[in-house]
Amino acid sequence: MTKTVLIIALVAAIATSAMGQTPSKPFSVYLQGGASMPQQDFKDLYKYGYHGGGGLGFSIFPRMELVARGSYHKYSAESLNSILPDQSTIDVTGGDLSMIMYGAELKLNLGVFTSNPYLLGGFGRAQFDIEDVTVNAFGLEQTHEFPSHTETYRILGAGLEFTRTFLEARYYTFMEDITEETSTRLITVSFGIRL
């Protein structure tokens, strides 16, 4: 009897140890969308926008993931008319901004609870595309084209993850525009699902 109990205890100990060493799910798929809020000089021309995107996270440590991420952002430039000195004779249309962003982030899970808080940080590239702007002044119409350009960004964020859903806030800084005269910042708030 003592020998049987000892064998059962040994098997249970080995099984528990093996379960503890088994890595968690090796990768996760993230899908999310929400509001994008331009900050500082960025908000002088663009109103609130929206974004959607996804990511593929790879577990590199028990509480840390490397996440490859891509997203699409859209902003309306309807506020252009409001900054014109004479709105009765000048009309501006177009100028909407879209961005495609892609990068890599480290996600640090702070605990395993019903709601799991986490932090993230990383770098990436953003391609800016501005719609042609048409200015109609005193009956004369002129269209201005803007070439697309790419900038580097860094991102800091935090979120709250539930079983399969999460809420997340991110703060983007675009590196090329960090000067004393101008600065481009962006805050996003999103809801997503983890597969």
C-alpha cells in the first residue's frame, strides 16, 4: 500500500512538473479597431479618425511576446475650411489623410487574472497618403497634390486583456517631426479580440 501511494505521488509530481514546463500557446492573433486622436500640431489640421488592424504575437518568455503588427488609419480634413480667413469666397475640399503603419512591439503581461493588465512598446514605419486638395477661390479652382511619405514612429501603450478580448490605449510619436517648431503625436484607443 505504501509503495502504491509512493508511486502515485511520484507520477503526480512528474506530471505537475511537466505541466509547469509546458510553454503557453506559441503564438496569438490580434484583431482590433477604434478611435484615433491626433495630438499637438497634428490636430490643427485633422479631426478624430478611426483605425483597424491586426497583429501576430510570438511567445518568447512566459510573460512576454514579440508582436508583428499592421494597421490602417483614416482622418478627415474637414477642419481646413474653419481656419480660412474668408469662408464665403474660398472653399477647400479633399486633404483627407490615410496611414498604413507596420512595426514590431514587445508586450509584457503583468499577471494572470480574470483581467490581465499589460504594457507594450516598440517601433515601426508609417506611410502617409494625403488626398489631393482642391481650392476654389473667387471662382478659380486649383488642385494641389501631395506625395506620399514614410516616417518612423515609436509607440508606448497599455491594455487590459480578458479571456479573448482586450481594451488598449497607445501613444505614438513620429520621429521625423520632433523639433521645437512642430511635433506629431497620436493617441489611439481600441477594442480587440485575441485568437
